[in-house]
Amino acid sequence: EVQLVESGGVVVQPGGSLRLSCAASGFTFDDYAMHWVRQAPGKGLEWVSLISWDGGSTYYADSVKGRFTISRDNSKNSLYLQMNSLRAEDTALYYCAKDIRPDGGYYMDVWGKGTTVTVSS
Amino acid sequence: DIQMTQSPSSLSASVGDRVTITCRASQSISSYLNWYQQKPGKAPKLLIYAASSLQSGVPSRFSGSGSGTDFTLTISSLQPEDFATYYCQQKDTFGQGTKLEIK
């Protein structure tokens, strides 16, 4: 079964840091680009970041550029999102999602259930 | 930046109805347009990619069309399980969503 399982979401203070993880199974992880997408409570979807199959190319939404870093470890079938300088507006459910292409076609065909990040004092 | 605008924002319909949701891009995006369905408390699900290609496993009552700036998602005969929120997406930008509710 193709599966993505996110973890690492917690309550963190403004200005704090957090690392999210996403464990992949059921497919050849290093054949595909991967994304992080978030959804604030009661709001729509917001794309956050993309990493190519080999980690050689990364892309970020303007709202997180310079604060978040996406990475992957293909030997562990894992995707990560390092989140620094967190703000209240980063509060959201964070999904990892698999692209259908290795270089990132922005077609997300498999999604995890998400992990919740709350930024609050 | 390209903006994606969906209409309507919400829609009430009955089982068996034909429903159309529209997505407009602020500039031409060729056929780089995807549609997702999201049910409450669940992750989004890819329905249509590249404007008109049906994702594997998605019922054929769902279809997509359009190119350039104007796109549509059509559900030919609404089923009870289709009541959800639908999002269009172009690369790094999602539309604001269309909530489809039971009339």
C-alpha cells in the first residue's frame, strides 16, 4: 500500500523551530519529487515547498522562503521540513504529498493525513 | 504571480444533478491545471490532472476541460459521496475552493 505518514507537529512558541518528517512506503521513494502543503484551520490549501527526486532542486512559497528548508533522505524513504522563525500564521495542518514526476510536475497523487503545527505563546 | 479564481465559492445541489465548477487563471497556463477533492477531516485527493486527464481510480462522472485561462470541472451525476470541497491548482497556487453541499 502506498502510504505517507507525517510526524513532528506540536505547539511551539513564536520564533521557535520545528522539524517535520514524512515517512514514505509502498513506492520507490527516490523516483519522485515530494511536496509540503499546508492548510490553516478552516482555510484552503497552500503549497509550501517542493524537492526533486535527488534533492538537487528545491522550491519554496514566498511566505516561507528563508525560514523553512525542505530536505529528503532517500536511504530512509523520508522527507523533512525544517521550520525556523515560526510565526502565528504558520499554524496549520501540514501535509506531505508525492508528485507523479521526479523533477516536480506539481501533480500530487498521494497525500499523507497531515501533522498539526500550532504556533502560540 | 498567477492567481487562480474559482467560482462559485459554494454550491448547493441534489443527488443526480450535473454540476460545473469553474477555475480562471490570471494569465495563460496552457493545460497545467489540476483538480482535487477534499472531504472534511481528510487529505485532498487528485481527481483530474493536466486539465482533462482522469486520475486512476476516479469515477468517470468526473471530467475536466479547458486550456489557457478558463477551466471547468464537471460532475455528470452527483452521488452522495461527492459532497466535498473542490480545489483547482496550477503549480504552486491553489484556488480558494468550492464547497459543494447537499440541497
